[in-house]
Amino acid sequence: MPDILSPSERSTRMSLIRSKDTRPELIVRKAVWAAGFRYRLHGEGLPGRPDLVFPALRTVVFIHGCYWHAHSCQKGRIPKQNSRFWREKFAANQARDQRNARLLRREGWSVLTVWECSLSTVKSRDRSVRKLLNALALRRAFKP
């Protein structure tokens, strides 16, 4: 089935997709702030520009959208239209994510990832946020 939008219309529509201040990111930021953790946003100068940076804890958090980062959940499906392009695009995104995490770990950072799908229901959101807060609390407790 052909795309119903022209290439320029498709480009315009795709350009409207946010990369910062997304709903999943705001959910995590609000919970982390409420728990008393302070962070910096969009770590400029760090590989992959992590969404949240906790300099004192040497910890970064990536909040990944399941579609763009090709998660193994339902939201991470490859579109049927132009599937070869999307498979290559998502593989490149995943390779980039792995490379950035490896570079951060080499620089002494702990890397945590929160997936969009883990924030989709109240129950899974509470569990994911609790898991993240526990990981941050552990790093705070054992900070050198």
C-alpha cells in the first residue's frame, strides 16, 4: 500500500516528532525530582546526550521510545511500508545506542535505560520508576 502523503508532507509530519520533553521523559523527570534526586538535562558533551545526567552519582539515564529504538515490545514493530529502510534505520539506531553506552561506561558512567512501554500503564510505570529510584538510591549510598 503506497504512502498517502507526499514525500514533503511525510517529512513535515516526521519533523514534528519530539526528541526532548516527551511524555515518557516528563513522567520520569517528575518522579525523580519528587524523590529528591537532582539532575542535568540532555548531557551535552556526553556520548548520546543522555536524557538525565546525575553528575554526583556518575549515572546517566536514557528514556527510549520503543518505536525509534526498536524495542522488542509491540510498539517496536517494523512498519510494513518500506520495511527494508526501517530495518536498516532501526539497526543503526540500536548500534548507536550500544556504542554510546559503551563509551559512557568507559568514561566511568553507569548507564540506565527506561523504555517507553514500561511507563504505559500505572502499574508498570510505578514498577519502573521504583526500580530506577532504587538504582539511583543505591548509587547515592555507595558514592565514593
